[in-house]
Amino acid sequence: MTKKQFLGWGFIAVLLMWGGNTYAQKFDQLAKTPQLGWNSWNTFGCDVNEKMIREMADAMVSSGMKDAGYEYINVDDCWHGERDKQGFIQVDKKHFPSGMKALADYVHSKGLKIGLYSDAGNTTCAGRRGSRGHEYQDAVTYASWGIDYLKYDWCDTQDINPKAAYSTMRDALYTAGRPVLFSICEWGDNKPWEWATDVGHSWRTTGDIYPCWNCEHNHGSWSSWGVLPILDKQVGLRKYAGPGHWNDMDMMEVGNGMSEEEDRSHFSLWAIMASPLIAGNDLRSMSDATKKILTNKDMLAINQDKLGVQAMKWIDDGDLEIFVKPLEKGEYAFLFLNRADQAQDYMLDWSFHYMKDDISKHEVFFDKKKFNWRDIWRGDSGTTTEKLGLNIPAHGVRVLRLTPR
């Protein structure tokens, strides 16, 4: 064994002797509210390099996204090079010539955090080196680079037990000692919401997203989904979400080709459902409309509410659905969704309605308890002592925040 091999494996051995429990508490403090950030995959796929990532960090600051609360710059698949003779993962030196530590230092210098992607299998979804059999080595490497976030995928995982595979990487991250937000990405195939509360900070509930309102995009052996199909797949999952463990509806497609109305609806739905909000557009060239959607402080506040309750579907009236999210201090967020291809008028007489939420233990008789409301996107306001009349655009939403009077 060479000196380098001895030092590399010796470091891991020392960490293993210390034990992961020493660090578990640090991980428990992460993702108390859904994570906010950006990821390279939706726009760039495998076309990633250190220059572009640095520019995204710059743009997150200059656009106002950092001030709005976004903090993670995440490099998805294809940053990987080969493993060295000792099995430690290297970066693709052609695209990351300065190395990942230098890139992490740059992102950190902007007051942001950096994330990487890996896979529980032998190879990633793009055919790069996965982490199977190298979990502890990779965790130590990420820690030495200063990585803050790990998205962990599920390609090339035939005959692997998902809970065991993700728990192994969790334990490796614990042992490495650097707090890393652990994002489970196995597409909901194995119902991670039933077993991953103490494994990861979030888990994907569906396959990949596609920038369309209501479609399934077939890729041959797998499909990706539009906004409404992903929304519909969240039925029955809200009880599993809460501080430190979130249902992840995948990275956002705001600014990637849908209409402005659809982008606004997409962002609002992900926010009220307490999903992580990970932008997937090119931050360097986004329009003012896209920027205004992604940095809407009132919608972000609903997503980041510390009560940590995912919205429930309160009323289903065909193409018109109403979602309600309990907030701190007895407040509520109401989202009126128009799924249809034409605008709809809707009238709500608050005095005729009662709401009970078994998760947050809130019960409201609107004829007895009065609220003031304000429209998050339009700015107009009113009170629940009067009937509510709304015009909701095609593929649009109206979002109200209710405050006790």
C-alpha cells in the first residue's frame, strides 16, 4: 500500500471510529423549511462547467434571488471524472479545470452554498461514475471539497434495496462530518415517504418534470410529467411532510417555455405544497417576469412558513380546485386553481363553509371566525365577512393570505 493509499483509507477509518451519531444532530438542523436554490439539469443537462456555475452564483446574487432566500447552487449529473487508483472520485478536468474545491470556495464567497449530484448505482443516469461501493469515500471527498447538498439519484440500481442504499449514504455523510442536505431522488418508486423521514431531508415523489401544463412526455423507457400530473400525484402524501423532511415535486421549470400565467401557477403550487423550490432556468438571462415570479417574497414566505404544513385540497369542483395551507399565528394561504383552458368566475360564500385539518389540528367555522385577506399576486384585499368573487385565468391561480381580524 502506498503512503497516499494509507492516508486516504486511514482518514476514513478514523471517521468510522468516531461514529456518525456525533454528527447526526448537525444534519437535523438542516431543511427546517423547504430548501431554496438552483440546479443545472433542466436547462443544461450534461453541458456543465465551472465558468457557467460561477456565473450562476453571480446571477443568483445580482438578480435578488439570494436576498429572497435562495441559497443553493447545485451541479447535477456529468461533473464526474474517473476514480483514481484508490477509488476516490475526481472531477472532469476538461470542464472543471480548477477543481471542485475551488468552485465551492467561489460559491461560498458569494454567501451561497454548493451542491453536487451522485447516484446509488454503479453509474449515474448519464453514465458517469455512481457511488455504489464508494459511499464513504465519496462522502469524505465531498466534505473535503466543502459540499453542502447532495442530490442522490436511482439509476443503475437493479436488485438494490432503496432504504439500505440511501441509509448507507446518509451514514457516510454523517461520518464525514460536514452537514450536507441530503436530497433523495428515487422518483417515488419505492414510497420513500414511508421510510425516509430519518434518512433524507427531502424525497422525490414522482418522475422528472417537463415544462408543460398538462402532459406526459414519453422518452421510451420512461416518462416525464407536466405541472398538473405531478400535482395530482401528491394525493395522500401531505401527512409525511414537515420540518426537516419534505415531499419534493422536482425542480421548477419557471422560465423554461411555459406561459407567464402557467409559470406563476407552477411556482405558487410548488410553494403552497411545501415542496423544495429549486429553480431550473438560466439565471443569467431570465426575463423580468420570470425574476418577479421566482422572487415574490409573499409566495416564498408561504413556502417557508415555520409551521411546515403542506397544503390540503379543500374543495374539488372539477376544473376549479381550492388548496389551503395552515400558517403560523392562525393564518392561512388559499390557492384557487383553474385547470381549464378558459377563464372561470368563482363565488365563495365564506359563511357557508367549515374547514377541518387533522394534520395541523385546526378547525375554522368561517361564519364565526373572521379574517382579512390579501391577494398575493394582485395586491387587492377584502374580508371573509363578504362573499368572495374571483376571476381566475385559464391555467391560472389566485392566491390569498388570510389573517385573523
